[in-house]
Amino acid sequence: MKKKLLFAGLFIIGFVCILWQVIPVDQPITAAVFKTENGYGYTVSIHDKVVIKQLQIPALSQSLAFCTKNDAKKMSALVVKKLTKHQNPAISAKDLTENNIQLKCSY
């Protein structure tokens, strides 16, 4: 029984160490907003390598660009925050609502 607990403990410690290696604390995670044909999008980079390129508002069934640069900036900042905390960076419909993201552009 003690061997099983020791093995399980070592396995968990090893797994956590591997997760911490995915995004080391000293690696800068940055975001950049860019203009698209229909609005705005963003990229998220880890150590200057683009890992996410978001041309559309995530979590929607329709394909819409962000209406404003600020909306894209808010969501990219949230993704960076989630990655920094080693969380799933996915954006939900709730995230969009809580951040008052416009879904209908008024150009």
C-alpha cells in the first residue's frame, strides 16, 4: 500500500512538473490586436511564437470578427491571463457577456 501511495505521489509531482514546463514562468506571453477585413482579431504569442491566431469571436456559432479594437484587446488579455495561470485558454459565451463584447457592429 505504501509503495502504491509513493508511486502515485511521485507520478502526480512529475505530472505537475511537466505542466509547469509547458509554459515556464519566465516565458513572456504577449497578445497583439490586428485589423481584419470585417473588424479585429488577435494573436497570442509565447516567447515570440504565435500559438493562437483568433480571426473571429470565439464561442459563437456564427463567424463574426470583433467589432472594436478594445473588445479584441479585452479577450486577448483574458486568454493571456488564463495561460499565465495554466488554465484552459478557451473563451466562453459567459466570458463574452461578462466583458460586454459587442456582437453587432455598427459601422
